[in-house]
Amino acid sequence: MNILPLDFYQVITKTELNDCDRNILTMLYQPIMGHISLSLYLTLWSDLDNSEGISSEYTHCHLMEVMQTNLETIINARNRLEALGLLSVYYGGNETHKNYVYELYAPLTSKEFFSHPLLNVILYNTLGKKEYERVKSFFELPEIKLNKYENITKTFDEVFKVVTKTKVDYKAEYKDRVKGEIKFSSKHFDFNLFYASLPKTVYNNKKFSKEQENLILQLSYIYNIDELASAMLVKNSINEHGIVDEKELRKAASKWYQIEHSGKKLEVIDLTQPEHLKTKLTDDSKRAKMVYRFETETPYEFLKKSYNGVKPTTRDLKLIESLMIDQKLNPGVVNVLLDYVLLTNNKKLNKNYVETIAGHWKRLNIQTVEEAMKVAESEHKKYKKMIEKTSKTKTKKNEPLPDWFDKEFETVAPTEEELKELKEKIKKYS
């Protein structure tokens, strides 16, 4: 919307502003929003008639003259105030008399600011460690130990006596500490993908509150966390009551960032197959049960069960992380790959062999469990040759195959029992 110098504006506020706010705005907000935005805030503040909480009507020429800058610069500064929750803008009027209302909000207290998941981080990154610590110490209270002192403070009734009982009208609206809210657009964050990546134990068609979603957006913005990683962090921040512990979520996001930026890999082995990529099962066959298991178990759980309850080694876990992070394979697809390799390679996860197959599946853009199972079946002979190349010792012993395999390509003649089982399978899938 185009604003002209002769367009009118009024300033209103429902909050009380004081000298402490000036310090907070100058020392904490100014490094983030810049000195022109601070100047605009203070100018709008000075426009107010403090006794009324509403200003006279001004044109934007007034702002240009007082601040000695052009209107475009003022609008850019205004946008920063809006983004930081210090100002709301309302538009009204008609073509001949355009009018804007600017509602000022109080800044956060120093305690709220340094506890904020977004502002605190931006201030640190802007100032650097040394200046950040200096500014933070300015707002810290000196520690006075009162445990050796006796509290002798008088109570109200020890000092005052109420002589008359007068009825007081409480209906009027009074000034208070009214603060704006920092809001985020969700256009760069796919909440559908985020919710689909959460296990059913965490998300059962019941979305989080607006405040929780806003926190997730903030953390995603600050630490550049995508939807899948956000889902994992939220899952790991659930407390014993099944509620997201926001404090733990902030810690987890910060730790995630530190790990990512120290060159280490994030553990993603607690993810399950995204909901939108799961198969709609219509029977309870052995194959369908395996599909369900591949899609509902995390790679860690699947591997642990495959090892008969023994925890996977660090080497195995790093291999899984590599499959999910570097090769970007979905959790269910990773489970199919693990099952195939373990059963055809004598319960051994040969890194080179696994990564060769993973690279092939990545190039084929394998997304679902069904796709992974089909390609494993069709490419079995090729993968068998890979085993011989990557293994130090060759064996002529026939390797067992996964139960979910279609075994029609085997050269050994099937027994009558196997033929019967195969016919039953064909009936089910026909």
C-alpha cells in the first residue's frame, strides 16, 4: 500500500512506557533493528499525549521533518518495528483522507528478552560474545545473600487502617504493560510434512496450539531446521505427561545447531516413515505385516530387534545416520535396506555394500517401502554380485532371502509346500 507524505496518522497505546524501556530499546533492540527504527519509535512515543494514550492527528510530513529523512526510509524502519512486535499498523479512511493508526507496544523486559528464543540469539550474533556479555551484565541484578538477615518488613494492616468502605467502579480500562507479539509466516515451513513426520504417539490428528506452532517456526528460522528435524526434536521434547516441554525443545534446537555447525551429524534414527508415504494395507499377509513393521518402526528399533534385542554398535548407527542424512533415504526405506542386507549377507552390514545399494536407490528416487521392496526383489542378482566384490572371502553357500521376497527367480526347483504357498500369495495379490 502506497503511503504519501500528506497521509494522516495517529499514535495510540494501552501500555505504560518508562525510562527502563528506553534502556532496553537502546541497548537490546537497537542493535537488531537499527538506529532509524529506534528514532521512529521514540518519535511516535513523543507524539503521544501521555495523559490520554492517544496523539493528535499528524501527516507523515511531520515524521519526515522531525527525523530528517525520506518517507521510504521511515516505512522500512516501521516494518522493522512491526516485525519485532513493537508496533501494529491499522489503515482507514478514503481517497481524500487516508488515515493510519500506529499502536505502540512496550518492549520486553530484559529478563523476557534474554529468555526469548529468537531475539537473544540475534543479539548475540549481532554484538559478538564480548559486547553481548557486557550488555547482559548491565541488566543483571547484583547477588545479595539475605539468608543471614531477618525480614522485618511491615505488613499493610500494621501500618494502615481502613476507616470508610467506599464502592469503587472498576469498569474503566487502564494502562497496563501491553506487549506485541513477534509473528512468523509459515509459507517457508510445511506443517503438513512436519505433522506427517511425527509418530502417532505424539500426533494423533490433534494439532499443537498456535503458540507452540509459532515457537516451532521461530526455532526453525533461527537454527535453519527443516520439517523432519523439527519433528524429531519435538518428539524428543515430550515430557512424561505427553506434553511438549518448550524449555527442552529450545535446548534441543540449540544443541542441534551446535552439532550441525561443528561438523557432526545429527542423530535421526528415531524417525519413522512419513505418514503421507505409508501404504494403505488391506490384508494381514506376511508381506503386509512386514510392510507395517518397516513403516512403523524407527531404524534404531528395527536394527535392535534384528539383533535380538542387542543395541546396535556406534558404527552401525553412524551408517544409518549416513543413509538418512547423506543419502536422504526415508526411515521405512532404510529398514527395508537393512533387512535385505542382513538376511543376504550373513547378518553383516558391510558399509561399502550398503552405501552402494543406497546410492542406487537414491538415484531411483525410492520414497516408499513398497518401492524399496520391489527394487530389492528385481535387483537381487545384481546386488549378489556386489556382495562378492565387497566381501574379502567368497562363499558358495546359498544366502537366505527375506520372507517378503517373491522367489520366482531362484534356480532351485520349489517344493510342493513352496508351490502351495506361492499360489496362495498369487491369489491374495490378484
